[in-house]
Amino acid sequence: MSRKSSLKEPETRGHAYFPLSPQPSVLITVCVVMLGLAIGMSLHAQENGSVPQKLNPYTGNPQAIAEGLDLYKQLNCYGCHGMRGGGGMGPNLTDETWQIGDGSDTNLLAQIRDGKGKMPAYKDVITDDQTWKIISYVRSLYKGSPDTVKW
């Protein structure tokens, strides 16, 4: 005597059969978890330098470099870093050695805006646009190896 199941076998018509459909709440939970993992991995990659950071829109722009030089003078940056960025009371800005941070555009923007160590904050004095121009001037002074450029 064979028992017949009361369940009818579904017709698959060439498609995979999934007897249990996930509930919408399960799908939402899975999506939120996946999004959280993706954001976490992106932040971790940025911290480790494997994701390109925001780059200065004025790098190599002669007019921006000239404006950056004017701002460098007006803000008395040369008082600590020297007129040509060679250092003095403040660190050298022309080589590949950075006392604070990694020397990336994003890092320099944050240091100028927020200050760091003995460097005062300038976020209430100049705009981000002006800060990028100062960074373009500083980049024009670079004398290190082209292989270590991060901008």
C-alpha cells in the first residue's frame, strides 16, 4: 500500500521551484544588512587608502596656484612653513614626508580647515575653495619622487 501525498507537485516549466517565499520583512532585513556591510567595507577601504579620495579640482591649474600663493601670503603660512614651503617653525611642505596624516588632498584639506597639532584651524577664515587653491600652490612646490604622489 503506497501513500499518496496530499501535496500537489508544482509545475516548474523550466524555472527553479522555491517552495517557501521569503516574507517582505525578511527581504528588507537582508537588504539593510547588505547595505550596512557595503558601507562598512567602503569606509574601511578609504581608511586603508585603497579607495581614491577626493582630489583637488585645482591641481596643476596656473591661475589657482597663483591665487593659492596669494592666500598663502595673506594667511601668513610662510611664517611657519617658509615662503617656498621648505619649513622652519612648521614642517616642510615640499617633500614626501608628512608629520601628520598621509599627505593626500583630503588629509591636507582637513588639516588646514580643522588645524592639527600646532597648526591653527582656518575653517572660519577661508572657504573650501580657497583651501583647495592653497593646496594647489603647496603641490606646485613638491620636490619629492613622482612615484609617491597621491594627488
